[in-house]
Amino acid sequence: MRIYMDVCCLGRPFDDPPSDKIYLETGAILSIISRCVKNEWVLLSSGTIDYEISRISNIETLSKVQAIYSVSRERANITKKGEERALFFQQNGVSTFDSMHVATAESCNADVFLTTDSDLLKALKRIDLNIKFANPVIWLMEVKHNER
């Protein structure tokens, strides 16, 4: 399983103030990361993730997000077609960073694109994507159910 998590996911375990949503998403993300550490799944890295993480101004948060991200073992590169897809996503209301994340995940044929950004998930539902996308809690519950 090749997983592309956006920076919202990677940073979720360090968000304040805690809420039920943050608590559940944190648990799902840490469970997914644990499976990546065990080499059961692969967390993908990308230039867009690298750049977005580099913009985190809080040094402590930056260090923690980098620790989670260091689990990634495979680099996802965007293709020329992927760049065109990113522009298409932007024309359909997706932000620049988010469009690059989704297009990169599509370009490298990731099995899933995960985000905790509810607005992004709503926007992606209106677009015909070539990749599965989900909130990590919902996706992990589906995977666990299918593993039985």
C-alpha cells in the first residue's frame, strides 16, 4: 500500500486544541505511520511536502513533523501530465499546494491520498480523480474492515 499524506495529516498529531476530531485523526495517522515503520505500507515523500514542511515556523512542531515524515521510503515525483492536472484542480477551486499534492499522488499512482482538510475533501468530490482520496480515519476503518 503506497500512501500519500498531505502536510495537514503529517502535522495533525501536533495540533491544538485537542478535539474529538483531532484525537481520532491523530490515532488513525499514527496507526498508519506505525504500519509504514513496520514496512507493511509505504509513506510517500514529495518536493511539495518538503517545501510545505520547510515553511513551518515553530521549530518544535517542525522537528516533530519531520520525525513523522522521515518514515517515508519512496519519492513521488510529479509528471508533466501531473502539472497539467494540478492546473486543472486549481481551476476547479483547489489551492496551489493542495492541487500539487493531489496531482503528485495521481502521477505516482499512489493507492490513496489522505488529508484531514474537510474543505479539500469536499472540493475533490466534485472532480473526477484518478486516485482514491479520504480522511485518514474513514480510510483506515475501511482498510481494517476489509482485512478481516
